[in-house]
Amino acid sequence: MPNAAFDRLDRKILDLLQKDGRLSNVELAEKIALSPSPCLRRVRGLEDRGVIRQYVALLDPLKVGLGLLAYVSVTLEKRGKMAAESFGRVVMTWPEVVNCYSMTGEMDYLLRVHVQDLEHFTRFMMDRLLKQPSVIDVRSNFVLERIKDTVALPLTHLG
């Protein structure tokens, strides 16, 4: 049961760090009304347990020239586990693919792909994705507008 593993202070730390991962330990401790040493121990404990996986800078795709976001569903031929393992390995080498999920339902994989423009997307599709021998179907959807775009996980279920 995950709720038992997180007390009120842990939940507050996680919430605050999801909003601003650059908070110093002193600032974080102040916001949760705890002294810096115990606060740091709690953060390190969350890191050691793998709850906090990593700290990153989130870039604005448009400001770094990646104006086209596509979600691509991929279906593979159903000949054993080898095709899926091979596909997974090659996807890891494609910088345009920022997320890849193995799915249930009609598709086998869902890719989130950031590229410069339609020309870049076409090259990605023709030169990489469609050249994979196990790929039998690909469907693309392009994002028209970002309504909600967050990486923060909901924590309300933790109490």
C-alpha cells in the first residue's frame, strides 16, 4: 500500500519539488516548516527509494525549434518476442521519440515524437520508423494545441 510509505511532510516535499526542482534545501525546509538537516534527510530518503528518479530542466519545445508534436501508434507483426525486443532497442536510439509505451488494445506501441516540422517528421517516418522490418501499421496524430502539458504526477491519492 503506497499511502503508508509517505507521511504529510514527504507528500509536501514531493509536491513542492514537482513544481520547482530548483528549490534549495533551505527554501524547501522553510516551506514545509522543518529545519534544513531533517529536510535533506527526507529528500535523500525519497531519492534512495527511487521515488525521486531524477532532476531535469524542462525545455520549451517551440523555443528550441521543435514545433511539431505527433503521437504515433505502431503495430508490429505478431511473430514472437524478438520483434518487440528489437523494436524497443532501436526506438531508444531515436532522439525524436521522447516517450515510447507498450500498449494494450489495437496498437502495440505509442510514441510521442517531437520534430522541427512536417518535413522532419516525414524523414523520421520514411528513414527510420517505416524501415523497421516488424512494423506493419503506423498511424499518426498531430497536436494542434497544448491544453494541459505537465509532468507533475497527481499526489492526492497519498492522503
